[in-house]
Amino acid sequence: MAPDGIFIRPAEDGDRRSLAELLAAVAAERDGIAAEPPVDVDRLAARWEIDGTLVAVAEGVVVGEVRVDPSWMGFAEIGMMVAAGWRGRGAGTALVAAAVDWARARGLHKLALSVFPHNDAAIALYRKFGFVEEGRLVQHVRRSDGELWDLIEMGLQL
């Protein structure tokens, strides 16, 4: 059990809709993840990749997730999101810890991720686990308003 009654577990088929709704809600904030509205929740739920997805559940509701996508080269990329009302309450910390454990249990040697430079809370969280900045992709993500946003690439040797 993580802090504040948050429980981390592997995603199940029944979580698909909740995961898609979570992504739609975080995308609507327009600053933490690359996705932006509109999000086709039904389509996204139908194709959500469950294998490698870990969820944070609180009060019976999915409040966060981390996707660990291993490559054949021995590393995995991760992406994570936490519902706005659950940020700063330990969900992100519990999810990153679970992702690290998941990767180590599968013999991976590294985790990698991309994060927007303005996402100070996420960067601080990743640094807490030992992730280091490995590079920057300049004007890499085109937003719906035409703006081009950089990405910081971070990695953690396991």
C-alpha cells in the first residue's frame, strides 16, 4: 500500500475505460502530456495496451498509471500520468517505484522517459529516483495551437 490509501497493481482489461478517461482528463490540462483534446475515449479504451501498464488505485478508482514499454535492446521507455486531485499525495512516487521494480524483475538495464521542461514536479520526482538528463529534443512536439515544445530525455541505469 502506497501513501494516502493508494494501491499499485498491474492493469486489467476492466481498467481500459478508466485509463482512457484519465488520459482524456490529463490531456485537457494541455501541459503535462503530449496528448491534447479531443480524445476519443472509446477508441483509446479499445486499444489500450494492458501488458506493462501499472495503475494506482485509490478509493476503488484508477487515479494514475505508468506504462513500461520494453525494447528488445534491454531498456524500457516509461510514460506516466496522475489525476490532478491525486498529485503530490504519493501516487507518482509509488508508480515510479513500481515501474523500477517491474523493469528490474524482467532484467532490463535502463529506464528512459521524455518530459516537458516546464514540468518541474515530474522532473523532481524522476530525479528523486536517480534519473538524469541525457539530452534535449528541441521543438520536438507540435501542439494544436502550432507551438513547438522541447522534450527533456531522462534515463535511469538499473
